[in-house]
Amino acid sequence: MQILHFETIDSTNTYSLKHFDELEDMSIITADTQTAGRGRFQRQWVSDEKENLYLTFVLKPDKKEHLANLTQYLCVVIAKIIESYDIQTQIKWPNDVLIKGKKISGILCESSLKQNKIQGVVLGTGINLNMSPQSIELINKPATSLNIETGFSINKSDFQNKIIKEFFLNYNNLIEKGFDTIKNDYKKRIDFIGKKIILTQRDIAPKEEYIAQDIDNFGNLVVKDKNGIIKTLFSGDLIL
């Protein structure tokens, strides 16, 4: 396993995509800070706190069928590690980890393409481990940090090692069998089934209101629209 660490980088995902061909399968890229950290829909991820975790897995499995479920798999992994600090977590479909409704971690999975063929993915995460209340207040959405929730400073190196170990523990199983391997772990951390939700495909897209029904066997969100029609949603931005 190859781990590359940078003091400062534009983005661990951007670096991983740029150097995808030369990086070994299961390489890990980490950085103390990112100058252009980003999440889904190109949203900025605040990345100037050195004691937070910014990490990307470079993954090149032979079987590509279940790559889309890697974000949900990493959600479960992160949730389990946070819970080892005696903190309860929730998952916001598809790929955010929350504590008491506040975001502590986001995940961004991007494909590496060659001649329109997927070669593999880079799977990145940012996890708020050690932040001051003042820094949290600068984030434009409800957010939190693990040190704030536990009341003590988090050992970043220890947390990183736990994430890597837990991730590769069942990674091959996920690649072989897909979402079904984590369905129970994922669903038990979701608390919006049966409730009204709002979903949009982009920040600027129209917002649609639904009643959440279920998470299906492939990790998709099943909803009921205002006309009572059941729909399956494959992606989107959930507003609880």
C-alpha cells in the first residue's frame, strides 16, 4: 500500500486523477491542507485546518460493476470510526456523515476515464476532526467537528489509520457483491425514511418535494412524489 502525503496540495482528488496512471492500485493520497478542496457539484470544502483529515483512495479494481456504491461504503466506514468515540452518527443520502444533523464529513468519488472507458475511481473524503467553534461558524451550512462533539482533541494519525484499516477490511467484498453487503449498516443510520424531503439535482435546479420511502438494494433512494407516484432516484442533493 502506497501512501503519499503532502503538506499543501490543490486537492487530493485532483492530484489523484492527474497522476492516476502512475499511481498504484489502492494508493492513498493525504494532505495537511488543500487550496482547492471541493465536494459534489464543485462546492468548496474548507481545507485550511491542518488537524482535519483530507484523504483520497486510488482504486483500480478489475470488477467495475459496483463502483457507484463506494461513496456509501466509505460513509459507513467513517460512521463506524466516529462511533468508536462514543458519538452517534447519521447518514444523509447518498454520501454525507452527520452528527445531530450537522455535517462532519463529505465524500467525492470521481472516475478516471481513458477513451471513454472507466479505468477506476478516486474516492476522496474530508473529515472535520479538530476545529474551533469560530472556524465552524465560517462554514455556510450546519457543520461540526469531532473534537467539539467529544470535548477533546482527536489524534489525526490514529484516526487516519483506523479509516484505512476499516476501509480495506471489506472493500473486496463490496467490489464483488455491491450495496447489499452494507445495506443494513447504511440504512440503520438513516432517519428520514417516511418523512418529507426536498431534493435537487444541482444548486440551481428546481427543488422537488417527496416522501422518502426506502433505500433499494442498489443504494438508490425510493420516494413518493406529490401525486403519489413512486420513483427511484439515482442521484441528487438531499435537503432534510
